[in-house]
Amino acid sequence: MTPVNNAPRQLLRRLHSIMAGAGSAEHRLTEVVRLVASNMIAEVCSVYFMRGGEILELFATEGLKEDAVHKTRLRVGEGLVGHIAATALPLNLSNAQKHPKFVYRAETGEEIYHSLMGVPILRSGKVVGVLVIQNKTQRHYMQEEKESLQTVAMVLAELVASGDLLDPQEQQEATLERAATSRFEGMVIAEGMAEGVAVFHEPKIEVVKHLTDNIPLEKSRLGAALKSLQNQIEDMMSAEDMRHQGEHREILDVYMLFAKDKGWRSKIENIIDTGLTAEAAVEKVQLNNRARMLQMDDPYMRERLSDLDDLANRLNRHLMGLVKTAASEDLPDKFILVAQNMGPADLLDYDRDKLCGVVLQNGSQTAHVSIVARALGIPMVGQMGDMILTVADGERVIINGVDGVVYFSPPQEILQSYRENIKSRNVLMAEYEALRDKPTITLDGIEVELLVNAGLSIDMDGLKRSGASGVGLFRTEFQFMVSESLPRVGPQAEFYRDMLDAAEGKPLVFRTLDIGGDKPVSFLKRDDEVNPALGWRAIRIAFDRPALLRYQVRALLKAAENRELNIMFPMISDVSEFKMAREILDKEVARQKKRKSPLPKKIRVGSMLEVPALIWQLDNLLPLLDFISVGSNDLMQFFFACDRENPKLAGRYDPVSPPALSMLKSIVDKCNEYDVPITLCGEMGGKPITALALLAIGFRRLSIAPAAVGPVKMMIRSLNLAEIEGYVTGLLSRSDHSLRELLTAFARDHGIKI
Ligand code: PEP
Ligand code: MG
């Protein structure tokens, strides 16, 4: 039989009586360090708290010299204690003096201790102190001991929250000063402009009571809270704009799965069994999840972590009866939500008539909350950094979710100019809207086809709203990126069928999986690549893992039953790769035929042109396919050897330049020679000025973001194409770094609306 370790339970029981007992906060603190040292058989237990100016001060110790209390101070980042505070992660060392961050403090008599284990004391996700134990021997502390120390740290955070130890004023001091008006630059996550009043989203719930002696009560509270959490998610799912299928809906499905997960519940119950309240147990389980998931390099997993944080926090709200307060208290009529990070369900809690925009300290393009914001058309700017924490509730905010700029408390002139901007943007939007059903034709009668790029089911609304003539690029990888496991043929087919239905007979081009590189999926283990854009991605993965492509093609064939299927392959580098991909398709078609399964009425097969090498193989490639789609995002990054994701290089090379336009023109000319339809589907087609350059060198079909259709169409309808064709062709032999200015001047002089 395994021996039962009663130490953690005893520790909790004693902790309970110290916290409930009499005496000052300092006295209780001293009792706690004594208790921890004896219970964990450590020679030293010390607790440091954060003071203003990011200083950690020794508040109590058992084992170090008593004189050092309130004298030993370390900066955040200094020494091992400072390191724990800076990283907010536990440290477990059998020989602490060998750690590069070790510093020696004579006043503590520290030199004789070898092993050290420390954990951060966290409150609302911020470090407020550090709790450490030390031993003379080179001891290896066990996982269980670390968990006990973390539990004590949680209880100590409670002591800080009481305000008896540190003046609450002082607790605020660590925050940074900032000028009255702040202009922040961040990353556009969801486009749009908005003005409103800052409302802090404070999702992290402070657990105020950690210890219990009524375990059955805590378990039944947990059961009730889980039930009401499930009901809440169900309500969200039935909200008007969440009812139809799509990724935003799938996210809530995953939430529900977790909320009903027996494993999660039993982990929480096991911790309640050790004497913690339900709230503290939820926090503890989440702490363990965090520690595990943070060790994974995978950005996908990290994003799932914020969903789990959100869910745990939400469960705690239910436990504390705070369900409605976060989002439904009296909020201003127009508000901008400010948050460190938030989960998608958090966003959905807010009244959408009042919520105008979101500003995040962190945030990323692929996080679930970002997908939901884009789906609902809520402007969102992320990656704003720490200064955002200095913003106060009620400050006026402007979000420019086009350039990624956010103003807090803007002066009157800026406010005025943005209000005008927002107004004229609205006017312009109305003008684009009016063009929706008008033909896309130049003044001299040349027809241009505008298609949209899509990847989410919500983008299909964009197809309708923009009046575009079809989908020129459907990025299928998204369905795979939000999925925990490889989507099976059935659900894939269902999704593609929904997309075809949503296109209402307009052509839709599916691009097969372009995963890898910067598009991770959870079910495929990847190496750390030095150059992921040049690495194992897209069709290259498909050749090494042919089942992936086979199943996807099978799903596409099923979905397009009796309709036209347009399919293209990404990152084709030479003719043989196209042939191999096509072979996989042909085999699947043969399989369907053999089984007498229905097939598409017609199949058109194309290739993306993203790799420059393919340009010199067009004579061999073009006779084999039905269409070409130029992926200018990748093509330009390979052409200029310039990473498209590197902000330091953004704008360094211009596709509106003689070399890039000459290259593109040679592709168009070749396709015309072989009478193969060509589309350009990179970002380049989406700005009026770059689209103008593309039309001038011969492109007649562009696939762009739904929001770009209006502006590009307006430009096309104001253009006399014959005039600009000759002009641009003449510029191609020049040596200018960019032709943008010349082209802009030409457009202004000729009344072209760019
Ligand atoms: C491109 O490379 O231009 C393209 C359209 O593909 P993606 O942006 O998905 O790589
Ligand atoms: Mg590409």
C-alpha cells in the first residue's frame, strides 16, 4: 500500500487556524513562515512582498537573520527572488548558488544554503511577492511540495488583499506614470474605427477565502456552479448572432465540452478534498494547467490557455455569485473595453449595442477572441504593452483600427479630427454600399472581376455584403487551426458544403491546406524551423503526409456533389509537384467513381503561384491546369527575400516597383498567351493604388478582402485604363525604388479615385 502523505493536509489545517486566529497581519505572517519551514522540513522560509518602485522586501523569515527583515531588498529581476518575481514562475533548484541569477546578501547569512524553491505570490495575475524555502543540503523538492508552497502563496495573497500588511495606496505605486494623453501603437486585429469611454474588463476574480473545513458543502457548491456555467454557455449559444454555424460557434461548443468535462471536475474535487474552498481549488487546477501549457512552445496551445483561464475564471464567478456583474452593470452608452487579455465568451457577455471596440494589452490574430471580434465587426487593437495598465476607467478612447493607433484622453483637436474621420469613413462606407450592385467596369469599358478572400464562414457574409462575384481564395486551413484534432472527412465535407451553399451559386475556389510555417495546427508535430516560411508547409506537408490531402480532397468532392468544384494547391514550386497533387485528386475521383458516389458536375484545377521558380516553368505548367492564382504575399517575400511577418522590414520593398511589376507582367502575359485565367489573391490587390498598378500591367481579376471591394471598385469605375497602361509600361524600365508616388500623382491628375 502506498503511504499516505498527511503533510499537505496538516499544513492546510494549521494555516487555517493561523489565518483565522488573532494578532496583527505581521504576526500571522511570521507564524506562517514558521509553520511552512517546519512542515516542509526546510531550514529557511521567507516571504518577500513588492513595494513601490518594483522592489521586493523581506517581510518575514524563519531561518535567515531576523535583522534582515525589512532591510533586505531586491529589485525585480535581481537575484533568485527577483527572478521569480520577474518571470512569475516557480523555481526549484538543488544547488541555488550555481544559478546565474544567484546574488549573495551578507545580512541574511545566506551562503550556507544550497537548495531553494520559490513561488510567486500572485494577485489578479500580477506578482505581489515571493515565497521561498531553502535547505542546507542539496535537496530535490518534489512536485507535491511545490504545490503546497503554491497553496500557501495563494493564502498569503489573501493577506495582502486585506490591506493590513501594505498600505493599499502603496500597492498601486508600482504602476507606471504616464502623460495625460497617450498615443499607443499596436496591432490591428479587427478593422474599424471607434470612439468611446474606457471600461476596464476585469476578468480575474480575486479568491478571498481559500481554506474550508466543510468539504461536502464545497463540493455541492462546485456542482451547482458548474451547472449554472453550462446554462450560461447555452444562453450564449442561442444568442441571435451566434446561432448559425461557424468558428465562433465552434469555440462555444469547445467551451461547453470543457464545462461538462468530468476530468476537470474531478481534479477540482480532489483539491477540495485537501481542505481548499471550491474557488481556491478551481484556481489551483488552473495554476497547474498554466504551468503545464506554458512549457509548450506551441502558440496554438498558448492561445487555448487563455480560453481555459477564461473558463476557470468564469466558473469562479459562478461560485461567488458574481455572474452578471462583469458585463451587465450600468455601462456607458458607447464604451471601449480595455483588457490585458480576454476570452471569447467574455466578449460575448457585453451588450453589443454599447460595445464599440476593444483594446488589448496582448492579443493575437489567431486567438479565439480575435476571431469573434472580426466576426461581429468590433474593432480590436492588440499588442499595446504594459502602459495600457495605466489607463483609468472612464477615460475617453479613440481606436483607429485601421492603422493600429489608440488614443487615451485625446486633446480636443485630435478628438475632433477623429470624429470627422469616423464620420467621413461612414459616408464613404455608404458610397461603397451604393456601388454594390453596379458593374465593375472602367470608364473605357473594360470589365474587371472582383472576388473575395475568405477562410471563415463569417467571410461568406462579406461576399454578400460586398457584392463581389465570387470567392477567389478560400483558405481552408482555418478549420484545421481551430480544431483540437484532425477534422474528419464528414465534418470537413459538411463545412465545405455550407460554404458552397453560402456562395449561392457564385464561384468559390478552395485552396487545399496551407498549414505549417506561421499557421500551426495542434495535431501535427513540427520541428523548430529557422525559416518556417521556407520550410515544411503547405503542399510540402501534403506530400509527406498524403492522407491529409487525400481526405481533404475527398471531402471537397463530396461537398461539391453535382456542383462545380474549383480547387487549387498552395506553394507549388515546380511542375512535378503540381502533377503529384493532381494525381492525388485524380485518384480520389477514381475512388468516388468506383464506389458510384456522386461527383462534382465539373472540376477545375489550379495552382497558386507563390514561388518564383514556377515563373520559369509556365510553358510546361500552363497546359496542365485550368487557372493560376498569384499569391503575391508569399511571392513578394520570396522575390525580395523579405520576411512578410517581420515588422522591421514592413514597407522596405515596394511591389509597386519596376522589378516586381515586370515579374508580374511576365506572368500575366504568359497566361494570356496560353489563354489560362489568372487571378491575383494577395493583399496587393486590396489597395486602390496597388490594384491600379496591377490593372495597368494586365490583371483583370483580383481576389481581395471583402472590405476592400468597395474602395477598389470605386477606383476602377473612375479609371480610363488605356491611359494608364501605356504610362505604367513606360515606367518599368526605370530604376526607381518605388513607382508609388508617380502613380499616385498620375491618379490625382486624372481623377482616379484612389
Ligand atoms: C499569398 O501568399 O499571397 C496568399 C494569398 O496566401 P497566404 O496569404 O494565405 O499565404
Ligand atoms: Mg501564400
